[in-house]
Amino acid sequence: MSLLQEIIALLNKEDIRSYKLLANRTNASEGRKDLFLFNEIKKQKTSFNERSIISSLYHNNKNAYFRLKNRLIKDIEKSQILQHGFKSSDIYNVLQLLLAKIFYEKQAFKLAAVYLQKAEKKALQQNDHSLLELIYKELLRLSHNLSAIDVVALIKKKKENRQKLQQIQEFDEIIAAARYKINTTQSFSHKNKSIIDLLEQTIKTYSKNTTIANTPKLQIQMYQAISRVLLQQSNYKALEEYLIHSYKKFQKTKLFNKKNHDLKLELIVFIINSLFKNNKSKESLKYTDLLVKEMERFDRVYYDKYLFFYYNSLVINNSKENKKSAISFLLKAKKEAPIQAHSDHLLFIEINLMQLYFDVSDFKSAIKISSRIPIKEAFLNLNKTYQLKLMLAELIIRFEIGDFDLLEYRLSQIKKDYKKQLNNPVFKRELMFVQLILDLTVTNNIRYSKEIEKKANLFLSLISDKEADDRDVININFWLKKKIT
């Protein structure tokens, strides 16, 4: 695909309208070759036949065709700048700098100064030190022709900005190197280099300034970047080690204060979840106690924000060993005003209640919840994949209570509403289950039907029980195995 095809493929309806308005400003006549080429590329997309276009437009004159292509690219670029340049403050600031350069070339030095000063003001507001470096460079060049510019003050600002820019660039280099090291290191364990050692060595290697490693800004940026990389990798052991180390280090260096208390609470929540993922519920609950204590600080400034996460920790850490306690925590959480203010939080609670009621075989309570989940507004905001998983969970619960009539009705709804997903090979397992559960409704005992038993075993071979536990709202593998054993 050529550059022109790639650009046109990215254009939405508004972009296309903007380009055509620009193209027709100077010449709205019919038979425009540039508009013809644009429309052909848009229409044919990846099947666009360039040879036939060259033949029909220019009788195989390739040079003329390539000139047309280049002109079309430039016109689309102009329309994109005009359309989006004033929407994004970053792009707008660059445009101010470009205008200043244009006026400088025209020797309109006062006008150039006006636009540079406007760009400087915006760049300072946004802490855009890279752009400030360019602006000060242009102002210094402009000072040769404009005596009103205070060169001494300008040089001072330029030096101060350069120092900040160098520090930011060094931060970026260290964090980029650290991310790369983590992404390319296969594992972290006590036998191998630990993640803490790796990061400390990276800072020493890439830091030009020996004091930079201890700056609060780098420590916070490093924590935010590295924790997210490890989370994306699902490397919970290394994540736990790194988070706890970071928390203790921040405490020791007195990095936490009232201004960044939100950061402290976020870090504690991350630790709670990583410990839970590593099957350390006792330790996770200790940090849960710490979380609620910290939520009380500074006049409860972030209490409402983190109340849901507090209850979530109590639930997840009790859901395996003490399901009834987990249910009681969820019922209590539902009554909390800060949680009631968030429909997505309430939906999460309902889903967890449904799962726990199912686990303790309270199918009546589970079906009451599962039947009302699809009519909630927050359900409609979920992606279709997760919606489908919730609908499959309801089928299982309806099967358990013997409500086969409504189960069949729900099946027809699922086939209609999630037709696109079920026709996608990625959802092969979900499609197999939709077909399998209908078969199960017409047999008294799955072991009496060799055909159904064969289908069930084929379904169970698709993914492991552990994968199913992560993937399903109600683990279909566990449920189905109970039916065939």
C-alpha cells in the first residue's frame, strides 16, 4: 500500500469533507483528476489498481501521474492541518512557531515576535520544554533584527529551560531503558537477578547525574511505568516485589505527602491486588487494613474514591475460603452512597454476588441477579465479549434451576444479539457451549448419550481449567465436568 493509500484509508467522513471543501475552493469544475484519483482510492481500498488509473488518466505517462499523486498528498496534508491544527493545543503551538518563521522570512519581525511570544506563553502553561527550546532559539535569532528583545533575560530563560529539558530527556531515557530491560528479560527470581537489582543497575548505567535517581519525579515516573509493564505481562511475582520495595522506599525517603496522597493509595491498592494474585491473602488483607487507615487521612480527601477498592479487596480475599463473608461484604458495599453513585461499581458488585451465590448453590438468589443484569445501563456500556460471557453464565444458572423454557428463549436472544461474535473463529468455544447446553436440556443424564459426552469432552479439551477460570464469569469447565462425572 502506497503512502497516499495509507493516508486516505485513515480519513473519516469529517476528514473527507474537509479535504473536498479545500479542494473545491479554487476549482469546482467537473473532471478533476485529483478528485477522481481520491475517490477511486477510497472506493477500491486495498484492491486499487494503479496501472489502470495511469492508463486512463495519462495514457501511461507515469511522471504526470506521480506529480498528481504528490499534489494530492500535499492537499490532504493541508486539509488535515486546517481541520485538526486548532483542535489540539500541541499542534496549535507548533503552528504559531511556523507562522513566526514565515513572518521572519518576510522580514515582518514585529509580527514574528508576536507569534513567538504567543507560542511561548502556551508552551510554558503546558510545560512543553522541547517546544520552548525551539521558540527561544527563534527569539534569539530574531533579536539580531529587533532591539526590543531583552537578550540577557532571554539567554537566562533559555539556560533554565535547557536544564529542565535535559532532566526530562534523561528521565525518558532511563525509563525507556528500564522498560526495555524488563520486556527482554525472561523472568525474575531469587536465582536470577531480581527486578530491583535490574532497575538500580539501569539507573546507574543511563543516568548522567548521580543525584537524579533520588529525585521524587523520577521515582514516581519509574513506578508508574514499570508497574504497568509488569501488569501487562501478568508478571505478578515481580510486580509484588517491585511494588512493596517502592512503597517502603517512598516511605523511608518521605516522598509521600498530602499533595500526592492519591498516589500512595493507588500504590497500596496495586500491592493488595498483586499479593492476592500470588495467593497471599493474609498479606493482602494486612495491606487492606493499611488502605482503610490511609483513606481516613487528610480529612478523608480520597475516601470515596477508594471505598470501592477497599471492599473489593475484602471480597476477593474471602471469596475462596469464606464465600459467605464475601457475600456479606458485597451486600454492605451496595448500601454505601459513594459506591451507589457509580453504576459500573454497582454492576461489578452484582456480578460478584451472582458468582458467589452460584458457588454456594443459592441458585434462586443467583438467577434474580443474573436476570436483571442485562437491563442495567452499565451492562450496555460493557464490550460485547464480556456481555456474552455474562449471558452464558445466566444459561448455566437457568439450567441448574431447571428453567429450560426461558433458557431456550435466552439462547435465541444470544444467537441474535451476538451473531457477529459467535461467527468469529475467536469465539469457537462460546459457540460450542451455546450448542452443547441446548443438547444438555434434552437428556436426563449426559453419560447416557455418547454423542453429547463426546461433544462435552471436545469442549473441555479447548482450554485448561485455569484458563477457563480466568476467562469465564462462571467456570464452564468446572461446571461441565460435574455433569459428566
